[in-house]
Amino acid sequence: MTIPTLELNDGNTIPQLGYGVFLVPADDAERAVSEALEAGYRHIDTAAIYKNEEGVGAAIAKSGIPRDELFITTKLWNDRHDGDEPDRAIDESLEKLGLDAVDLYLVHWPTPANDNYVHAWEKMIGIRERGLARSIGVSNHLVPHLERLVAETGVTPAVNQIELHPPYQQREITDWAADHGVRIESWGPLGQGKYDLFGTPAVADAASSTGRTPAQVVLRWHLQKGFIVFPKSVRPERMRENLDVFGFDLDDAQMAAIDGLDPLDGSGRVGTHPNDLN
């Protein structure tokens, strides 16, 4: 199976589908990531705050997969934005992962009340220049945060990883990203099970007509929208199901029906608002 890649605005490429380890316990991460790699995933998304970088690193080392065939992302946590903390944080993450560099390093949240995300971004630029991260980006940044980063540093993030699922599509951010060459990564792509996404007629009907599961339909919707997506499961059979989304397409009517699940008033959010996590 060949997973499509997308080109980033810095010239690097990124696999469009990866395996996320949010909430995967530290003592289960090595097994889960090893099984994901065995299933065919080559893009692993972790973060310092997940406290499972060691398990991810152990799975990578044990896999025997050449480093240049893997794409590894980790993230800078909120209490490491000031001073030289970003430099120390990337060193700690690389040690835990057992890597010389990550493929993508993200500022996890902007923490706007602390007013230090521009400094964090300046440090990220230095981290990239030193070769410790091949690409740099952000997560959970709103348009005003993005505009300020670009205005004050001249460097546009390669990606913005945001909460994104059919009833919460964050179109202001995705439109801005499209205009500025920023790739969107979807976290919580299936709504984290916090509402009955799979029972909506738009999803259920598409699943019935394509002979696919509702989860596969929603993941396919993300891919056809051009988003990078990280389904998360610790069950091997579900990992394989989530990877099996390249042998079919949703037609224009099915895509439009799923697009229409967004009420456009922001009520679909199931996670924390970026302005509220500081």
C-alpha cells in the first residue's frame, strides 16, 4: 500500500495519513506503534505532553524500518515557550525518541494569555536551522495567531494541526491556510466519539453505498479535502481498517452532504478553545 504524500511549503513532503498516539498509555505505546508500523503506517504523531515518546522511539528502533522511510512528529508543550526552553525541549524529545532529528516539530498551543508564542516560533526557526527538525509548524493556532507569526518573523508554518471533523470544519483557518500554503492536519478526525457522527445520514448513507465503514467514509472525506489525518486506535484490526481508505472515492454529492454537517456557528467543537488553554 502506498500512502499519498503532500508537499509542504518548505519543499519537504509528508504522508497524508498517519498514526496518532494521543492518550496511548506510556506502557502501551511501544506495542501500539509497533503494530501500526507493521500494518503499514509510516507517519507517527506524538507530543512531549503525551508522555509516550520513549515508547514511540523503542518501536521505531525495533522496527528495522530505514529512518528515511519514516515521518515522525512531536510537539513543544505550553510551559516550554520562554527563554531557551524550546531548545532544551527538542533535545529531550530527540533523546526519548532516539532520533537525531524529527521530521516535523510543532508548537502545541499558542497560549495567547502568556503572549510568548512568537518567541516560541522564533526558537522553532532556529531549531530547524540547526537541523533538529526538518519542518516546523504549529497546532491549534487561530488566524490572528498565524498572521502575527508571519508578520513578526517572516516565516510561515508548514502545517497547522487543528481540531477538525465534519460538524466542526474551522473554515476560517482552512481558508487562510489554503491562501498561505499551509497544510492542515486534522486531530480528532472522527469527533473523538463524543457525538453520533456515524449515525448521521450523510455518513451512514455514504457508508452503505460504498460498502465501507462510517469511520472509513469520514477519513476518506478528510483525505479528499486535502487534509492530513491521524486516526487513533490501539486495536490492530481497527488500525488496518483506518489505513484501508485509498481504494474508493466519495462522489461530489457525498462530499457535499458531509460538508453540510457543519452548522458554521462553532457549536461543533468538542475540544478546548485555543484561547482558553494557557
